[in-house]
Amino acid sequence: MNKIRLLSIGTSGITDEEAVNRIIIVNKFCLAFSIALLIIAPVVGYFVNWKLSVLIPISVEFVINGSVIILNHYKRHRTASIVLYFLQCAAIPYFGILLGRLLQLQFTIVFMIAIVYLIFKETTLRKIALAAALLDLAILEVAYYFSGKDTQSALPISYNAAFLIHALVIVSVISLIILVSKPYVKSNDTNAELKRANHFIKIFVAQVTHELRTPLDSIHQVTQLLRKEVRKNDHLKQIQPLLDISFTASCDARNIVNNVLDMAEIESGKTPGTVNEAFQVAPFLEKILEVHQVIAQEEQMKLQLYMEMPPVIISDPLNINQILTNLLANAIKYGLKGSTVNVEARRRDNSWELKVSNVGPGIPSEKIASIFDPFVTGKTGQTQGSGLGLYIVRSKVISMNGTVQVQSKPGGYTIFTVTLPLIEGRLRNLSKWNEEGENSADNRIDLSNIHVLMAEDSKLTALLLIRSLKEMGCKVTIVNNGLELLLAAQKGYPDNCPDIIILDCHMPVLNGEETILQLKKIPALSNIPIIVTTGDLFSDMLDRMLAAGADAYLKKPIDHLALQKTISLYLKKQH
């Protein structure tokens, strides 16, 4: 315990782990040098007949070396490390010249160079320390060169005595190297274990996400289909509130899964992509607020939208959707019951601002700098969160060349402001899907007589996708794998050739990538648009499928409106 306290002198009140480790290392070296001096000094003194030219410098070195711990105690950490290092830089050439070539102290310079990076953090100090060590080496080599073959030292000392002193110095230096290297070897072992554990965690998360994806996709699709049926049948209006809750819960679950997948993409080094297109601002934002209105009502809260925007802008609607969804989720989660969450979209010259504000407990000033870091939450016993939402918001905003800022007062408003480049669009830039609007009578696009060939090995997912596509007016042919899809596509040519192909990434017999490569080799089928459905963004499978020739992809769970829009877009391009 006393040893631990001695090594920790000067570390109290310091929270920076790296700084604490440097202080402990300096203390270790100080103690080790002191012990080495206590062992070597009597031996050297005995063989040189207690000459003052040896005893006085050793005593001075011992005292100055001991002052290092005192300096650390008084928080003079930088001075302590400088004294420790340059004291040895002065001692090495002195004793090297005094005791002669028999000692060969050049090897100690290697040790001095090695510890530079352990005790100094500043680049300038490291450069000066390296220069001092190299200067020591030059001084010793020049001194030994001019001494020629003369092995005698400045002091009378026998060969055997010099050999013994040399051996003691070697043992001391090796002991110091072991002292330094041991914790770093342990740290490396620990890092290897942590990397291994992190690898298994990633596999676990990937598998769990994959297993959740199919039932979550099914729940979301069933909810969307039921909502459509309710809108058509007035007798079912009484279950509308329950469906709204189910739809909101499935949207939240999809958002969590999307955040996890986006987190995996960012962690793997992929930059979130942007796909700019024209869309109508008002119906787009109103639809997002409509989805969150159900949750707000459960918390006795209101959502209010203010807009001063051009009717049409060109940006990435999917990214903006995710940004606003995460900000709204946080605003509702941490807002006071009975309060109003305000959403503002305003033009600011060549940019536009999207503000989300609420009234709540606020964010402590010391936490504002870290709230955009992953897994940072304000959860309490009543409020839970994954801590990924704001991290994803920042990543998406940066990918769109924008900025995000937050202002918060305890017990007052918390305002998140996203600033993005403004590119104003025109109505003629809108696709057919945009012109009809998301709030049309039944949110449908007329895809009558469009033949869709689909490969999906999950029967439940296939059943729901078939129903969704038929709701759009499509004629659907379903197969179980890539090989069956190739056979069906060739069999239908030319009278019943598919207008669009939808396939999953992972399929038995022939997977998505191999299927696309085979399709592109058949001239009659090579121009058919291919949409990939996947939730596997942890691997490079999606990149390989897009490289093989896929035109677009949809994340699972699949949103019906996104599916409609994608089919319409690529059929339009084809024609």
C-alpha cells in the first residue's frame, strides 16, 4: 500500500488518465534511479578509493533525483520530468568519460531515447530530449575515439573492477526496461482481450439486429396495411387510435434499428451518403409531425409547426426525415407534460434552419459539449434512451455540409438548430410521387400492370410485400432464391418480362450479388432496374451488390411509401 501511495504522489485531483500515468512513470524512474545509485555508488567508491570526483557527483545526482518526487508532490509535473531526464543526460557523459571505455555507456543512450515518449507529452520537449540524448552519444563516441586504444580511465581502476561496474549498470538498465515494459505488455494483452470482446459484441449486435429485422418489418407492414383498410372502411374507425399507437411504436422501433445500422456504418469508416432530390417542404414536414403527434398526445403535449420556406427545395429527404425524427423524439421524451414542442423551418439567405424546441429540465452546461457523442443520454428512472439519436443527427448533418447547435437553460427552453445549405427547387423538378403528395387520399401511386419479379426467402416478408405491391396495382411473381429468379426472368421473356426486379441480399442457392452478375450477362435482362432489400449494413455485401449493378436499395424494415417512390423513380428513368 505504501509503495502504491509513493508512486501516486502528485496524482491527486487529476482526472486525465494519461497525465496520471505519466506522473506515475516519472515517480517509478525516480525511485529506480535512486535504488540503482545506492547499489552502484558503494561499489564504484570502493574500487576508486572513495575519490571525491566520484562521490560528490553521485551524491549530487542522488539528491537532485530525489527532488523529482517532491516536485511532483507540489504539482510541478513538467519540471519534475525535465529534471529527471536531463539529470541523467548530464550524468552519463560525465561518468562515461571519468570511468573510461571499459564501461561502454553508449547502450544507456538507447534507454534514454526510449523513455522520451513515456515521460514527455509536448512535441517540443520530446525533440529537445532526443537532441540531448544524441548529443550524449556524440560526446561519448568522440571521447572514446580520441582515447584511442587506451582503455584506462581518468581514475585508476582495474579491468575486473570496470567489468563488475559495467555489469551492475547493465543489470540496472535491464531492470528499468522491465519496469517500463511490464505494464505496457499487460496493457497490450488487455487491449487484445478488449478487441476480441468488442468483436463478439459486434457479432452479437449484428445477429440480434438481423433477427429483429424480419418480425419488425412484418409488424410495420401489417400496421401500414391496416391503416389503409381503416381509411377505406368507416366501420373500422374505432380502432384507428390503436393502429396509430401501433404505427408509432413500429416507427420508433424502425428508428432505433436504423440508428444502430447507421452507427455501424459510421464506425466502419463509411461516410453517410446523401441523395438530393426535389420535394415539397410543407407536406413533407407535416407528415413527420403527424407520425409523432400520437406520442405527443400520450404525454399530453402538442406539436406546432412554423414555416417560412420556399414551396420546393432540393435536399436529401431521407436524411432530413431521420434528423427531424430523432430531434422530435428527444423533445417529446424530455419535455414537460402539457407543454408544446415547436418546429420551425426558416430561410436564412443561402441556407435554411430547422429548429426543434421544447420546455423541460434543460441540459446542464457541463454536458452540452458531450451530448452529440454516442451513448450519452439524459435517462433517469422515468426517461430512457439509447444515446445514439443526437450522434446520428450530427453525422447526418455533417454529411450534408451543415451544422447543428444547441442552446439550453435549466427549467426553460432547449433549442436544437440545424443549418443546411438551401437549394430552391421548382414544381417542375418534382417527380410524380411528389406531385401527388404524401397526404393524398390513400397515399398511392398508380403502378397498374407493372410486373415485379421478387426473390425473397422469408415467407412472411414475401407475403406482406406481395400484398403491398398488389395494393399499388403491381403484378407480382415471387421466387425463393436467385437461381429461381434467373429462370423466371428468362422464361417470361419477351411477353412477360419483368419491369422491375426486387431481391434480398442473402438468399440460399444463389445470393444477391451472384444473381445480379448473372442478370447483367443476359442482354435481354441487363437493363431491368434492380432494387435490393437489405438490413445487413454491417458487412460490405450491399456495396458489392451495388457495384455488381443494383440500381437502388431499401433498408429493412421496408417503408411502403419508400418502396412506391423507388419503383416509380426507376421506372420513370427507364422510360
